[in-house]
Amino acid sequence: MADQKLTIAARILVKEGKVDLVKAELLKLIDITRAEEGCINYDLHQDNNNKNLFLFYEKWETYDFLQKHLNNIHFVAFQKATEGAIEEFVVNEMTQIA
């Protein structure tokens, strides 16, 4: 798995009244993450019918690059800044098969 490209679908459900805070923090991650080694794409989406629901669609060269991202200071800062504001954070690690 370490040498296969990795697709991530990260679903983030924000608590009521916290969407502006979390969205601002999510947007801070975009440019710095896209510049990280191993990042192929890092795209943030907001649900059209539920403003509290976000989805990151990410592709990484390898699992190891994803792990570096998750330990980078900007991601740790995001976690601290949004502590208590996120209802649910589900990450699916996937491999493209077709």
C-alpha cells in the first residue's frame, strides 16, 4: 500500500453555529497542503443543501505523504482551532480501481 496512490474522502459535519469558524479554518489548509510533497490534489467542497457539511477529496502519491500531512503543524493547528466545533469527521482511505 505504501507505494500506491491514495484517495481520501474526508466528510466533515460541523456543529450548528460553528460553520463560519470551521470553514475559515478549512480554507487556511488549502494552499499550504497543495504545496506539500506528495499532494496530487486537495479539493474542498461544501454541500449545496447542508451548509454544515464539507467534503475533502484528496489524492496523495503515497500513504506516507498523507501521514506527513496529518502531522504537519498547519493540520495540528486546524484541529486545535476547531476543537469542539465539529460534530463528525469521517475519513475514508481509498484506492482507485478503475
